[in-house]
Amino acid sequence: MRGLSRPVPLTALLLTGALFAWVVTVERMRGMDAGPGTDLGGVGWFLGIWVTMMAAMMLPSVAPMVLVFARVSHERARSGSAGFVPSWVFVAGYLVVWTLYGLIAYGVFRAVVAAGTGYLAWDRSGRYVAAAALAAAGVYELTPLKDVCLRHCRSPLHFLLRGWRRGWTGAFTMGAEHGAYCVGCCWGLMLALFALGIMSLFWMAAVAILILAQKAAPHGEQLTRLFAAALVGLGIWIAAAPASVPELVQPDSPAAQLARMRMMHAQPHQPMGASHAMKPMHKARATARTGTR
């Protein structure tokens, strides 16, 4: 286990884990309704796919922090000042915080569904709600809180040297603290993903690239203004002409209807009922059974 404190094996392990998570995510989400407002299924199924998605999207960007943690833990253990703690404990704390974020998002979704309102139908206010979410995500990119959280994510050594905690509990706590900063940095981009289609592999990959660029690229902190403008511009585009946005699967489009038929194991040539033709934004069918494909 201590060999994994070295940069090359640990980096390879993290990237392999991210690759495996991507493979699992692609397999589970294949053929799903990838548009805005896709139903999130049961809480158990959602948590499974959410944690897998977070591992796929976040492990590459959190790798620098994990590498620094592993090196400091190894050096402290070698000097006898503390016992060795494996890096997976830190990663577990990090993922727990993202899991809590997912549960909150799921709760909000279920609250909207329980309200039974129809204003979120895509042909009514749905596209404007999605556009507003994207604009809000863009505005957040310019806030002081975003700046503080991003600086933390880009400066792992400073965080670990000043906030080091001993033992396995301390490692888990540090991972959770870093996860909280990461959520503070990226929740707006995740909101954009929900607006564009949480089950869309294209938008999932796009958001993951944005997160990695901000956290790990040289001068990545300078990208916030560019991302802010892009998100606000995309929101305006969706509000004005959603059909022209590439890779945006509108809930009432033929592509979304075909995906729903596949999810329900129906034949593509079977006619869709009128209730499916104009599905409200929050009632696109993606049941827990979909995850077993």
C-alpha cells in the first residue's frame, strides 16, 4: 500500500479508476433520455450512477491534491511523527461530500415533481428554467466565493500543510473539507449539467473538461470569465432557439421519444401516446430499471 504514495503508481491508479467509472457510466446511461428534466429514478439507483459519475468526472481534477496528501502522509510515517494513512481514506471523504450534494439535488427534484406543477413542460417554461439555471451558473463563476474555492483547489500543498489532521479520521475529514471546497467551486457547473441533461454523456464530458481545465491547467483561474460568458450565452441560446443547440436533446423531440421507447423496451415503430408526445420537463421517463441495461 505504501508504494501507492509514489506519484506514478498513484496517478495511474486514479486515472484507471476514472476510466473504469467512465466505462460503467457509458454502459449504464446508454440509450437513456439525455435531455433536460430526465427523471432521476429511485434514490438507490440515482446514488449509484451519481457516485460513479463523480468518480469519472472528479478523480482527474482531484489527483494533484491526492498526490500531495499521499506524499505528506508517507513522509510523516517515515519520520515516525504519525502513522501511515492510505490515500483512499482521503478520497472517500471527498466523495461523501459530493454524494451529499447529489442527495440534495435529488431532493429538490423530487420536491418539484411532488408539487405536480406543469409549468416546467418544455413547451411552456421548461427551456426558460434551463436557460436561467445556465445563466445563474455563469454569474456564479464571477463571485468571490467561487474565487476562494478555486484557489483552494489549485493550491493543495498550502491546504494540507496548514490543515493537516492525524490518523484515519483526520484523513477522512481533510478529504471531506476538500470536497466541500470542490462543491463550492463546481456546484454551478453541476447545475449547468442538470439544466442541459444530467444523463447526457456529451454534456457530462464537457463539464468534466471545464472542471479539469480550471483546476489543473496553467492559469486555469483566468478561465472563469470565459466560462461565465459561455454559460450565459448558452442560456440565452437555449431560451431563444433550443432546437439549434447542438447535442441538446429537447424533451419533446423525436430523439427523446425514441430514447424513452428504448428505455421502456418498446419497439421503435410502435406509436407513442399523446401523453408521451409532450412530456413535461420533470417527467421524462428514466426508471430504475434503466440502470440494469
